[in-house]
Amino acid sequence: MLLSAGRVERKLLALLAIAYLSLFVIAGAIWGSRAYLLDGKRVEVLHTSLYQLSETLSLLKDAETGQRGFLLTGEDSFLQPYNVAVRHLHSQFQALRSIPLMAMYADDITQIEQLTELKMTELSETIALRRLAGDEAARQRVMDNQGRHYMDDLRQRIHALERRVSDELDALNEGTDARAQVAIWGGSAVALLMLALLGMTYRDLRRDLREREDLLKRLAFESQHDALTQLPNRRAFNDSLDQALALARRAERPLALIYLDLDGFKPVNDEHGHATGDQVLKAIALRWRALLREGEVLARLGGDEFAVVAEGDSASIECLAARMITALDGPLLAELPHVRVGVSIGMAQFPQHGEDRRRLVASADTAMYRAKDAGKQCFAWPESTTAVPAAAL
């Protein structure tokens, strides 16, 4: 879709896609962070629950050890672990039941708590029997192994509950790992896609800038040049003449303006069409451009009018004008050898015929009409009464 769309549409779609992907990445990061925090809290709570279950069994073992010591010696100091278990076991089960994550294990916790109470009752009765009836009666009570059955059952149930909690921890860790993999691969894929979109957008922007630069260059060229002959146009010619006059005035050297008007060009357009006329104008421009020296400017002022800005004395300017007339003697188009045109040339020199562009152009135009009136295909100066044909030089 992006490749088949236009360049502007493609950039807009790419930027829109990058915006959506950025939102997706942000949402994914928020979701991942929230899930990670929730899993971390669940893991912490489950680890605490496992510790409390292990602590329950440890408290019972310590209580049983204290009871054995008291039965053997009758000294109350051995009952300290038993007293600790009495104080902590009830609150420990309350803490387990208050944990929301342990609600699914409520039945197991209740059974473990009941067995714990039975075990503690057996210990309490044995201690009381030792105080009232002596160590032999208490020993006989211990020998019936009822307390041992309670402990074995408690170990099995606590270990089973620990395994279930451990399995849940493993599942949480696997889920966290799976999300991490999804985040890594998904994030990498999104990053690559965003890089591809940015690369495509960058390429289109570079192409747009390059085309814009080419367009500006072309517009700048077209604003200063004739579209058909690629010669400087009237605007560029006026600028060039003004600059040349400023330099000639500063250096106190002569500068000439040569004004050229084609003879017999209108019949070419009328008989052969404007396409042929355009080809003739291009051929003339090529021939005249080949005659000029560096620094001399040939321009097309419009229609069949041309002009040249050149430095030199009168003799060198007349030689250049003669060569430009002679350059049109032969056929201009190979496919139409009978098509011929000539040129009438008027010349004016700075500062004799004008000290600024307006006066110099008016003088050269006057001289060109003198050449027309003299029979065409010749050149003339403004003050001369006769025109000079090219063959006269």
C-alpha cells in the first residue's frame, strides 16, 4: 500500500504508522511494566506464604522437642519452645488466610490448622498429665503415637501445599519469561518497522529536497534564459549590459552593443510552420555562439531579435558583425537546404553613442534600421549615412 501510494500520501501514511507504532510501544511498555510489578508482588507474597508454612512446621517441631525435654526432666524451662508455638501459631494462620492469593488454598490451610490444633492439644494434655500423674503416665500417652500421626499428616499436607505454591511460582516465572520474549521480539520487530518507515520517509524527503533544488535551479535558469535557444533572455541581457557598462566606465575602455534582427524569417514561419522556424532559430543561435569570445554575451531578446555585448574598438566590432552575417550564408537546416535567412545589424559603442543602457540600446536600434533601409544583410553605426555589407570587410 505504501509503495503504490503517491509520495506525499506515502509520507503521511508512514508518519501515521510511526505514530501508531509509538503508541503501541508505549502501551506495551506500560502493560509490561504493570504486569511485571503485579507478578513481582505475587511472587513476593507466595514466597512469604511458603516461608510461613515452613515456619508452622518448624514451630511444631520445636514445641514437640520442648515437650520431650519437659517430660524427661520436669523442668519448665524446656517448655519455652512450646510456649512460643502457642503464641505464634494462631496468628500465623490468620496471616495466611488474610492473603488474597492464598484464598484458592483456603481448604488446605483450614485442614493444616485443624491438624495443628490437634497436635498442640496432644502436647498440652501430655504436659498436664506429667504435672498431675507423673512422668510414667505421660510417657504412656506419648507411646500411643497419636501425636506422631498428626505430625506425619501435617508434613504431607504442608509439603503438598508447598508444591502447589511452588508450581504457581514456576508458572508465574514462565509467564514473565514469555512476556519478556514477546517484548524482546515484538519490540525488535516494531523497531525495525519504524526504522524502515523512517528510512523510506527520509528517502522521500531527500528526493523532494533534491527535486525542489532542481526545480529552483531550473526556474532560476528559465527566468534568465530563452526556453528555445537556451540563450540569455532580455532580462538577463539587461543585467549583463548594465554590469558591462559599469566595468567599462570604471576601466575607461570601449564597449559595444550589437543589435541583430533577422531578415526573411517571417516567410519561413508562414511557409513551413512555427516548428521549422524554431529549428532555424536554434541553428542560428548555435552558429553565432560559436563565433563569440569569452566574456562576450549573446542574448535573444524575443522573436527574431538578438543582441551581443562585446568589448573592442570599432574595427574589431565590425569584424565580429561581418562574421555573424557570413555565418548565415549557407543552409541552416539539412532537411530544408533552400530555407535561408539573413540579418541586419546595428551597432553602438560606449561612450560615443550613449553612456547608459537606455541610450545605447536606442542608438543600436537606430543603426539597425539604417541597415534595414540600406538593403539588409549588412551592418551600420548610428551616425553613418551608409551601411556596410559583410563582403566589404
